[in-house]
Amino acid sequence: MLLIALSSRMVLRAQQLSLNGTWQATLDSNDKKYAVSLPGTLDDAGVGNPVKLTPELNMATLAHLMRKVQYTGKAYYTKTFTVPLSWAPKKIELVLARVIWKSSVWIDKKQITTTQESLVTPHSFDLTDYIIPGKKQMITICIDNSNIYPGINVYASRYPKGSEEMAHSYTNHTQIKWNGILGYINLVARPTISIQDVQVFPDLQNKQLQIATSIDNKENKKVRLTSYVVDATGKRLTNSSYLSSTTVDSLKYTIPLQKQISTWSEFTPKLYTLVTIVQSQYGIDTLKSKFGIRDLKTKDGDLYLNGDRIFIRGNLECIIFPKKGYPPIQKSEWLKLFSTAKSYGLNTFRFHSWCPPEVAFEAADEIGFYMQVELPHWNLDVGKDSAAFNFLHREADAILRVYGNHPSFCFFSMGNELEGDFDKLNNLVAELKQKDKRHLYSTTTFTFQKGITGAPQPQDDYYVTQWTNKGWVRGQGVFNDEPPSFSKDYTAYLEGVNVPVISHEIGQYSVYPDLTEIKKYNGNLRPLNFVAVKNDLRKKGLLPLSSSFLKASGKFASDLYKEEIERALKTKGFDGFHLLELQDFPGQGTALVGLLNAFWQSKGLVTAKEFHQYCSELTPLIRFPKAVYTNNETFIAEAELANFYKPINAEVVWKIRDEMNTVLETGSFGKKEYAIGNCLAVGELKFDLRQITSARKLTIELSIKGTHYQNEWNIWVYPSSLKEESGEVIVTSSLREALNASDDGRKVLLCPSPDTLKGITGKFVPVFWSPVHFPDQPGTMGLLIKQNHKALKNFPTDFYSNWQWWDLTIKSKTLNADSLPDKAIIVRVIDNFVRNQSLTNLFEVKIGKGKLVFCSIDIISDLDKRPQAKQLRYSLLMYMNGKDFAPDATITEEQIRNYFK
């Protein structure tokens, strides 16, 4: 009879009264009363000081998206309520889901003695002594979004006042420093003796659950605890456990696991519910705790989940929600976000210097997505501010208590790029490990601190870094300095590191702004940074090219991201990467590094299917030494798989096709068994290039037969012996000779040494992160090429930079083309969006009586070792000797001379 009675009362843990709705707000700064909707923010209501800023290309405008209004300080939110008479004998609690930063409460103008200040977990207040059930009462909640603990943050003095803070938990760069309450605002009634907390610790090795239950039982009364596990359908999977005591306030016990229990992972996101019931003389309290059964470990320096290797395909999440300026509070929005991320092959989010709300954990649990949570912490003098460090310690404990049961909560870092007292960080991590071994811990997500960077700390379970003491483990450090090679990885740089290594913030390749995005900002934030760029382009006559700048820089960035990811997947003993990032970062100087926009929408640069080819749980890969070949060589590649899915028996096949999609050759490696892991040898692929008689771009495709798993790469093949005839063209590096020949009405190919020219030093990779945040860089964004121009007829190219342009751009000088019309320019160099100059390294003009092609790319030296330079030169000469060479734009001698030092 007792069981029947208990079962009928398990539906709700407690009675709740929502206070969501219209509240009256007043600010410390004035006596006005405003009607605001909570959950929500003052920004949502348009309450605050108007932000007046003219969109110009300056630090104030380009720092980040701009709020319409802003307010920092105390705001008081008031409304009336009445709780039911039936709540009279119960304990009553007020719970606020998410607040920045400090909250205080008054009931009928009597202040509650406690205050709350968490940035990461709900604020709760015991109102039992202040509530009179059945009576209309008034509640006032004060939210203070001031900088309560400055010591959690790093400050960038380059930005205007109010924009210096960088940690995403308290900043205006991504999440704004809003004032309000997000999520639920609930009054909750529970029995006097009630469940405070239940933690579920799966123990796969011993096939049991270890349960820790805390009970609010200050009166030391007798209680009876019952618990059991149900699946998603409500089917009971374990027998009931009964525990009794006369003075219990905490209980630890085990529940055996049955055979039909499934483990949780990205492929099998199976969830269960532990039902806990506490009965006392005051009534029955029930708590349902969702959990997943997983075993996350490290072994031999690698990550293992439920006994299988896993590989982190991660992306940063920096509270980039540009419509509202704060994270979603609906689970449906997080489900949509994680689904989109999974469609691009990702399996992890790293929450950079913040912890998301519980609905994010719930969504990740359901969809199968791993999460790295971080303290709200990005500081370069850790431990100096003891009050701030104590606050962070409390935040760490709260994160484990509130979110610890979620199986998606896999990794926990103490903050981003921390510097300071690492003894304190190690001690903190050691203490957290003792409390909760369900997660893997790190003292910091990378650090620049000398003497610390390059090797993991004693308490690090895993290590997120840009480099080790042996070298770089991300391409950003090498892609501009080393010729393209697709056989390289980071294996040699892992030597001596005995914990799993994850590459830190790979990518950061800046993409030109998508100015069509401006109209999407119809919420709390204004894209004045985008508007300033648009106005500048319009003034300079370059606005019609903006969409081409976007596509060319974006396609280039996507190729760089591909090689970044593939190098990680090819590295033996590597455990993953964190992208920075798949979506745009609209702060820190407008860091538009995404292949998607800040809304997680396509820019038309790469589809989810295309990205998934090289960022997937099962990825075909090849290793080959270079991008450019001549037709007296044999293309040789070693094929392999990175398989972090499941053991498979599969046939890997390949084919090679040209630009017209004509298949030149195919092959198969036969059917084989492939275990879980990477660097799984498939076989050698060979293709004799002698059959290629003209300059061609070829595509090599590798796929797993009968599946959607495939990948592809491009190479460029040029004839080994070109019969170059200058014909009517004067080829010279001398300005004097070029001008004399032009005066005589000759055709001139002017190819000065880049060292003799004024301009921007040639660079292959685009702007790193942001030209505003990091201004001291050459700062261009790749090429925009007229690929169908007849001057390039014998030099196959895409309309954007690709790997065959590496040598050509490195050995070049970028020239100012503001005085040249677009019709004169054959190859544009895309300038960064702060300068917006018209730039070029190849153009054609009339000068004097002659016609001239000006090439500021070195196509003179070492041509026997530089087939791409030789081929470009050949293509230009073939064009100039033909009837199509008829430049329409005119340039003066003075203009030509101005290009030279």
C-alpha cells in the first residue's frame, strides 16, 4: 500500500508558482518606473542609456556589435503575488535561473538576509519566514550587474571604456553585460524535510550506480528514502532501494546495473532517470534526476569513452547570440544549435570562459554532444585577487553540484589562457577531482605563461595547447612559413606529453564581412561595425565587389580549415581540436573568422555535407608531399582512415578526375577490417602524370564504398617542358627598359623584383583573427582572381587563393590599385576591412604608345624549381602575344614610377 501511495505522488518534486510576467523596474540612476517582462533584460525592454555612436572605421565602432541601450548598476524589479493557502506548512524557496551578477530580495519591504552572486548557476533564497500563504504580498528583486569581482577578467586597454573586459561571462564583446533575469523565476514549495541534491556516479567497472543524496533534515527526524531507475519510456529497470535513519541528512548507497542498460555517447545518447523519494512526517518529496551511464577516462595519453578511443571535433561557444546578446533559455534552441553543429561533423563545444544554462546540458544529453565547461575566468594574474579566486572556487563547486549528473559534461577547465599562480590552480583541480571523478579536468585552456606553456600541469587530465615544448600543434603557426605539404602531422611534437592533447583554437582565418547580414540584426544589438565597412566601400567605389570579397576570402579560409583538421586527424596519439571557429565572432575587433555567420547560418562558402567530408567520425585521408606537380612525375599518396566511429569491414575506393569531371583513373584497396583509431593504413595510390599534356587541376577522391564517407583534394599539374617564346613581348624587371619599350609602342611584361617595390609584403595566409585586435600584421585576406581572364587561360585557377598560389604570393609585393579601374586588374589582393584599399599583384594597362602587364609576383627567379611561376609566366606571354591582348585602361609614367621605392 505504501508503494502505491508513493507512486501516485511522483509526478512533481514540489509545487511551483511562476513569477514570470510583467514587473515594474526602477533604476538606481533615476526615479522612473518601467514596465519590463521577466524573464528578460532591460535591453529587451529598451530601458537604459541610449548608445549614440556614428558608424566609422574606428576602435569604438569596430570593437563589437553595439547595444541600443546599456545600463550598469542596480535595478529593482517589483511585483505582487499570492501563494496558495496549502503552502502553509511548507518550506518556500525563490529560484532565479540566471543572473548577472548579484541579487538581493525583499518581501513586503523586508530584506532577505542572504544575497546571491553566481554567474553560472541559479540563485536561490529561502523565503519560508517571509511568506504568508493566501495573502497578497510584494516582492522586490535587486539585480546588480556591476563588476563585482574584477579579478576574474582580463582587460584589453585598446578598447573604449566599458569594452575592456574579455571573459565571455562578463563582457560586451559577445554576451552583453545585461541586467535582468533569464530563465525561470519560481517560488517553490517543498516539505520541511526535503531532498536537497542527488548525485549519480556510474561505475561501469563494478556494474553499479553510486548515489549520493543530501537531505534538508535540520530537525533530525526519521525519514525513509526510496529510489529506483526508469528508462525514457518509464519502464522500471532496477528494484527499489529502501534506506531509513533517524537522523539522516546525507546518504550514500549503490544500485546494481542490469544487463539491458546502455552506455551514453555521441552515437548512443541513452538517458535514464533516477527517481528518489523521501518520506517523513511532513510529507513526501520526490526528485527525478536524469543521467547517462558513461565512463570517460584517459589511457596511454589518449581519451577513451566506454572503452573506445574518441576524438574531439570541437568548436568554441563564446555566448555569440547576436539577436539578444545573451544565451538561449529554451532547450529547443540549444537542440537546434547542437543539431547544426553535428551536421558539420562536430561533436564538442568548448564554452570559453563561461558555463551555459541547464537547458544546454539537457539538449546536449539528448542529442549526444560533448561539452567542455569553463569557470567564468580569463585572467593574467590568477590568485592575486583572493576574493575573486574564492568566488571562482565557489563557482566550481556549484557547477559540479548543479550540472554534474549530465553525461554531456565531460571536460572542466578552470578558465581560458590563464597566467599567474599555478600552484593555486593545481590545488583547486585536485580538490575538485576528489569531489567528482565523472569529468576530466584542466588547470587552464592553454597559457602563454613562460615556464608553464608547452607542457601539461601535474593535475591536468588533458592538455589544450597551441604548441608543446617540441613545436606547434596547429597550422596557424606554419602554413605561411612552410611550402604546402599534405603528408605532415604533429606526431613528433607530442613526444614526452603523457596526457591527451587537444589543439587550441585552430583556424582564426579572417573572412570578409557579409554586408547582406546587416538586415538580420533586428534585436538588441546593432551591426555598426558592418555598416561602417559598407559606408567605406561605397565611398571608395568598391561596394559592388563586397560579395566577391566574401566568397573568395571564405573559400580560401575553408581550404585552410580543411588542412588544419586533417593534420590533427593524421596525428598519431592526438585527441582532437577546438575550432575558433565555425561561426563568426562579432567582438574583439570584429573577428569574422567563421564559415557561417554569427547566427549559425550559411554564407554560401561551404555546405554541411562538404565540411563533414573532412570533419567526421569516419574520415578518409591521404598523405602526399605537395600541391604542384609536373607531368614527368608520378603522383603517389598513402591512403588512411581516421575511424572514431566503430570497427568496420569496408572497401576503400579512389578516383581521379579533371576540371571537366572526366574520370581519368579509378582503383580499389579491397575489403579490409578497420579498428577504432587513426592512422589506419589503407594502401598506396599511384597515378602516372605523363598523360597530362597541358596545365590542369586534378581532384583525387577517396571514399568508403556503399557509404556517404568520402573526401577529396586538389593538385595542379603543369607540363615539365614549356617552350616559352617571348615573341613580340619585352620581358624585363627594369623600370627604365619598360618605359623605353612603351615609348616605342612595344608590349612589355614588367616583372620587378618585389624588393624594389613599395607596397605590402606578400603573404599567403589571411588576416589572423582581426585586423583591429591584432593590427601589427600585413593584413590582407587572400586573392580575388578573374579566373576566366584570357591572361590565365594556361594557368588553371579558382577565383580565390588556393595552394598553388602559396609560392607566388610569398614571393610578391601587393600594390595599391586605387587609381586603377577594375577592368585593368587581373588578380586582386583583398585588403582587410579596416583599410579597404584596392590592391593588386597583376594588372594590364596602356602606357604611352605601348601595352603593359605589370606583375609584382616573382616570375623571374628559380623557374626550374618553381613550376607554378614558370607556368604563370608562360600563360601571360601566350596571352600578350595573341590578338586578345588589348588593355583598355591607361596609366601614366608617374603612376608606374610611384610603385617603385
